[in-house]
Amino acid sequence: MAIKKETISGTNIICEIESSNISKTDFNTESKKLIVDFKTGIQYEYEGVPHEVYTRFRMAESQGSFFNKNIAKVYKYKRL
């Protein structure tokens, strides 16, 4: 897994990810909201994700594993 493309637009960090489940993430550094696009076409928004956690997610050897262990069930989320 790897980040294929990263774009910074204002306070958002948008990453296209090569993963078996995740296709894209959009993290807002001010609101600490993380939107995750899954390959199934479903989107979830996670609240209160610290910038440090998102940085570790981006740098992880496996973004999918890091996401499942450190974000998925840790932070409040909703389906968009």
C-alpha cells in the first residue's frame, strides 16, 4: 500500500491511496475531520482525528492496517 498522490488545498490534505479497501482520504487540519472513501463507493467521516494520527496513517507501511487499528473504531464516525 502506498500514497499514489497527495494534494494540499487550504486546510485539507487529500491523499489517493493504493490499498485493498481505501481509495482516498480527505483530512481537514482545522476541524480534525477525516473523510475516507472506500473502494466500495461508501464514504465515512471520522471526527476529532488528531493531525499527528493522520500523519502516522500517511507514513504507515500499511495504511489499511493502521486505519483499522488506530482510526476505524477509535473515533466517532458516520456514513456520508
